[in-house]
Amino acid sequence: MSKDKGCWIKFNKLTPPEEEILDPKAAAAKKAPPKGGKGTSSEDLKPTFGMAWLNLEDLLVPGGLETKQRVYL
């Protein structure tokens, strides 16, 4: 891998902060556990970080306008 023919791309998936609820009735309803065991899965709440090398060498060919790649994170 040559550093001048591509770039590193980094992905960060973070959980969004919970919004503050000003209405006390809505706050009490939000604190109640979800019925039927449904809700946000614990996998969705975990932060995820990834990094992949994106090879741009195909764009150096004269007339090269696009490249298609599958990058594994």
C-alpha cells in the first residue's frame, strides 16, 4: 500500500444523547419499561469505530472518472 495512492477513512457510530423532557407526565411515561420486551437493542447502544484503506489508484489512469470498491471495516 502506498500512502500517495489512497486515503484512510474512519467511521464513528456513537449513540445520540437523550433529549431532556420538560413535561413531567411525558418524563414518567418515558421512564416506564417498554412492554413486550421490545426496545432498543444493546448492540445499537454500543459505540462502534472502524477504519479502512480506500485505494484511489484507479483514478490515476487517464480518463478514469470513478472507482468501485468493497471495503471491509
